[in-house]
Amino acid sequence: MADVWINPIARKAILDKYNLNKKEDLRLMSYMLFEGAPDEFDKEIIVLWRGVLRKIYGRKATIKTTLQEFRERTGLDFDVYKHNRHKHRATTVRIHLDEEIEAIIFDACLDYGDKSGKVGFVTGDPYTKYRERKEQKKREQELAYSEPPMDHPGRDLILYLHSRDSRRILQRLLRKNKPNVKAALLNMAEGNRRYMAATRWAVSQRGLIKYKGVANTSRIYGDGANIFQLPKAVREAALVGTYSLDMKSAQLVIVSRLWQPPLLMEEINKGTDMWRKLVEDCFGKVAEEDFDRYKGYIKGAVYTIIFGGGKDRIKIENPNCPESFMKHPIIEELLEYRKAAMDRIKEHGGIRDAFGEWWTFEDVENKDREDEKIRSLLSREVQSYELAIMLEGFKALGMDRDLVMVAWLHDGVYIYIRNHKANADHKLYGIAQAIEAKASTYGMPMRVECEYLE
């Protein structure tokens, strides 16, 4: 793990507050504050993998014992949640920091553009350009040697995203847009500032995104600290100068055809903005500047349903969702038809994904119980259609040297136009049309929205 550059005053304040005498404890603290990937549904919670702990503390580190000893040694207050998705392999942690420490970290992170005078959080060593270049070269080598599996359906896409063109333009955008990111961060609600500052700091240090496939899904994820961990407003501030192409309500459109719940199908066919409808039905009319926040509450709960989460998990992982959400006719029906889809998986012993591959219970990794395997296969099926449809846009981009895809986010992409910007609308329309046409072959009325970020 690379060290994070931080203001020495901020580092001293943290060391004075907490007993972080062991270098291993400093590394874990650094991971929790600056590097850890947030939970997909609750961005204030950090996902902590056993592999990370073993990398820091040694081969025999376990999640339960290591965190317990870390808490006792340091006096750091944090919650460890029991609803971990990967039994004995990962858990989720929410840190409770003293307000003064939060403010110090936040202020230290805002000046990330100038690294002179900074020190490594773990080592305390002063910043030098030589060290930065050395770490940058190491990260680039890691990308160059991170060969995706030959049989992964997104292999060509991953290789493209790791290419020099894509990486360098993304790094240039992140450097150029630092003032925009700072302004967007300052506009955020107070409650999110500590997490946001920490994540943005990590982004400033890494600049490179390592994409990878993971077990039990065909989805492609960005590994480690990256711009996808940022809320939409801050992420798009970092990507000003690109075009955003996004499939509208993608997961709901996909399950409307795979599971065929009548109420959802009717709304999708009418072209209803499903997120706006669910937000207004559950929360009433909300101010436009607050819409994305309420949409996030609803979206997290809907995704928990679509990806197989039980009712208890829906409530635990989405505490901001009102009671009216679970009683909404579309949601009640979605749960009913999801059960039917899960029953079919149990009966047939597996699923056939969008790429024609047959997946059985034996193919599910790190899940012991039958119901866990069913939920995993349910999620894999939905996500395979998402990838298959979006890959058509990547194919349409083809060898056009004017277009550079700088970031990939499951059901959306960010594209930079290098030359011939006057033809941008025509070129992007072709990509959007290819995505919509592919979706229509599955009977899915997908709509792609295109927006220039400025």
C-alpha cells in the first residue's frame, strides 16, 4: 500500500489523539481514512477485507480478533457491522472521529494540490518528487501486468481502460479539475465531509484506476480508491470536459423484462422516470437540489432487492428509506416476482446469462447456504445483461481516435473527445443508439442519456 501525503500538523493531531505507535496500526488507520472502498449502499461505511488485514499484520490476521485488538490498543471508536457479504472474508466498518480531528483531516485534504511540506501518513517521511515518481511508476507497472482472465466477457474493455491513452487523459482531467472538485466538496452536507475529503484525497494520490472482474458476477469494478467512490456531484466535477452516457434506470428496465412484474413493466413502457416516481411517492415533492440525495436512498434499497438482499438486509443497509418504501405497490410486486425468479433458479439449478453461459450452484464462490447461492445467481443474471448491453457501446466506439473512454461505471461511461469536437453529437449519438439497439434485442426499452459536463 502506498503512503498518503498529509499535512504534518494533521498527522500530529491524529497521533496525539490515538495510540498509533505500531506501524501496522498506522497502516490500518490510513486504509480506513483514505483508501478503503466504501460500501456500495452506504458510502459512509468502509468495506474491510481480510486480505487487507493480512497484508498489513501478517498471514494469520483475522477480521474479528485484529479489529478487537486494534480498538483496544488505539482507543479508536468504530462500529463493526455483522451484515458482511463475504463470510469471514470481509466486513464493514464505520469510524467515529472526534469533531476536531474530522475538521483537521478535512482541511488537510482540501490543499491536496500542493504536496510540498507534506509527510507520509504512515512513515512520517517528507514528500519528495523522487518518491512520488517511484510510486507512480510502480502503479503503472501493476496496471501493465494486471492481465484480465481470457474468458472474461469484458476482457477487451479492461485492456482498453488500462491503456496509456485512457489513463493519461483521466490523469490530466483530474489535475485540471481540482478547483471544481474542491468547490463541489465544500457544497456537500456536513455529515459527508470527512468521508468525502478522505476519498478525494486518495483519488488525488492514485490517479490510476485498476479495473478487474470479481467472483460471482460479470461486472467490472475499479479496484481501490477511485473516482467511483465519490457522489455524483463530486465525481462529475472531477470529470468536467467529458461526456457522460448513462442508461436510464438500467437495473429496473432489465428486471422488468427478466421477471416481468406488470406494474413495473407498465411504467417502463410509458417512459416513466422511475427514480423520480419512487422518490416522490415515498418522500413527497423534494427540492431539486436535494433530489440526488433522496434518489440515493431509494436506489440503494432497490439495488438491494434486485441483487438478492432479504427484507432485514434492506432495512439494515438503507436506514434512510421510509416505511412507505416497502409498502409501495411496485416494490411489493417486485419482491413477489423476485421470489418467483429465485424459485425458478432453485428448480433449474442455475441460470443462463446474457452471454449464453450456464452457471450452477457449484460455480458460486464463497457462499455456503443454498439461499445465498440462489441470490448470487440472481444477481449475476441481471448484471450480465447490464454488461452485455453496455459493451455494445464500447464496440461502437471502436477505433475512433477522437473518442477516448476515460471511465466505466457499470451502466454508464465517461468519454473525452480529443479532436473534431464539432462532430461530438453525431459520434455520441451513434454510441447511444448502439446501446439502445442491443437492449431492444432482449426486449428491453432502454434509454441512454448523454450530457456534457461543464
